[in-house]
Amino acid sequence: MHSKDVELSVWCPQCKTDGLLTIPEAMLDEPHYVLCPACGGETAQVWCATCGMGGQLFDNVAERPDAWRCGECKSEYPLPADFYDKPVEFVVLPASDLINKLGKTLIIAISAIVILSMIFSSLASFF
């Protein structure tokens, strides 16, 4: 990270991965199209010049809107024409990556147990 960079906490709404997005301080007030490196989920990092609120925009980013609206003051801002051509990826936090992998493994294990229990129940009815 350079001395003029800012780290922002980001979250992927699709795979629930947490991470850090590094943006040059001079570009902090510009909107950024953010892709999740774990699943390709799409969000945007935005900042409202009217009320000063900033953060992630989750609503309909995959639908490629050409503007975004501040949830706080309702100001509307156009997105740059090349917004979707310049994606940035965040760095996955190791704990988040581990939790996601464990969560997926747990889901697979529970599914396997349920399937095996259904098979054994079916077999038990034959005896």
C-alpha cells in the first residue's frame, strides 16, 4: 500500500466474503466497479458529494445501471461511460476465506448426511 492509498472494507453479497479494497486517496470520491475474486460477484464502491456518505452499492449492479442514487440524501450520480470496463478486485481477508471454505464444506457434509439417512431409511423399509 502506498502512503496515499486508502483501504476500504468490502463484502461480497453473493459469497459473503470479506476483504479490503485499496484505492488511491485522490480517487476516493470516484465510483469503482468491484468484482469479488472468490466468486465474481459484483458491487460498486461509491461516495456521495452532497451528503458525504460513502460505501458499497449492491442494488442492481449486475444490471449495468448508468447512474446510482445515494440511499441517504437521494442525490443521483451518473456512472462514467467506461465504469464497467475498469473493474477492481479486493483482497480477500484470510479469516473470511477460511470461513467460506468451512461453511461450504459443512453444507456438503450436512447434505451427505441427509442423503445417507434417506438411503438408510429406504433400505430399512425393505427389511
